[in-house]
Amino acid sequence: MKDQTTTTSDIAGIMLKATNLSHRVDLADDTLTILQGVNLEIKRAESVAIVGRSGSGKTTLLGLLAGLDTPSEGSVELDGATISSLSEDDRARLRAQRVGFVFQSFQLLPALSAIENVMLPLELGGHENPEAKAKDLLVRVGLGERLHHTPRQLSGGEQQRVAIARAFAADPIVLFADEPTGNLDNHTGQAISDLLMALNREQGTTLVMVTHDEHLAARCKRQLHIEAGELSEPATQNAPQAESIA
């Protein structure tokens, strides 16, 4: 993918920018190149799917864009901040304030109820009324009757809804999702897909996801393909219709 020149007139519309991004891992007797020379710009409130075969580098790219790892070369800017040059503590602070995550494995704390899982980042962030906000988020994702159930008492789809509510708890400006429907059946995956796309539109949150789900990828405004660590973008993209979770 060719790098795009960002001008003064459109820089305010760029949420994420990767410049000449590369990532290598040193092995015992060799060096493994996972990403090579990736250039990418994602606008505010865009929905973007990164698709590719297992081992193509898509999850590594997601981690670099989110500041979970640092590149071997190149830089990543999130909302104007060059996160690839920040210390680990500063990256963690930036993620806590501006970034939400949804994982394939849900990553809920098993000893906590649904509402307690959603309250946790709010409490850590010093929110003045974490319980009320957590309840509101869970009601929005359709779990108003399951507030006090633990993850083991919830279905896979319900656990993913809790994870999505938790991801939106801090009002993130960008949401990263790693295979958000990967552990779900088709019907439940469709419901989670509906929820993610509706929240993207209603909240104006930039959505960047890695997925094998072709249907979910097709619902995003843009689809990026990664192969052997190199990124490309089809010439023709979809124009998703507006959706609502009301």
C-alpha cells in the first residue's frame, strides 16, 4: 500500500497513522520478519477490517496500532500522539484513556459479575458513578437482566456483549477488536456484528478489527488485506448502510 500524504487541511480527520511500519523477531539462528514497510491511515469514525490468513501478520499489526507492542522500524500515531516513541507507562496511560479492546476470548474476570467487570475500568479511571454507567452500558447491549451473573453463568454471546460494554466504558476514541466473533456460532456472531457496527455509527468511535468473518469484514467501510506482512487495499470498497441498536 502506498503512503498517503497528509495535508494541514485533513490532518484533523486522521485517527491512526502508520508510517513505514516493520516488525521483526530474532530467532536462535535467524530473523523472522512479520511486518514490512506498512503505511496506513484510518480516519475518525471509520470502520476498518484487516483480513488475512493465519500467520499473515494481522494480529501483530493490530497490537502495534494499539500500542501493545513497539515496531522494529517506523512509527504509529494515535490521535496525533506518536505512541511508538512513548514509554511503556505512557502507552498504558494512553490506552486507558483513549482505547477500547474486544478480544476473541472475552478476557472477563471470572470471579466478577457482568456489572463488576464493566465497572472495573471505570473505577480505575476515577469515574464518579461507575455502577450507574456500567448498568447503562449493559442495558444498551441487551444485558439489563443479567447484570449480576458471572461469566460462567453467561453464554458466549453474552460474555462478548459484556466485553463490548467494558470496552466502551471509558468512552474510547478508537476500538480495537481481535476476532470478535471467532468463538461464536453464526447466529450469535451476527448479533455481535450488528452491535459493533451500530455502536461504531452511534458513538462515532473508530473501529479497527482483525477478523476471519467475511460477512463482518464486508460490513466495514474499508477492508485491508495483509499477506506475508504486506498490506494492500482493494480499489472498490463497500458503503455500509446506517444501523441502529435502538
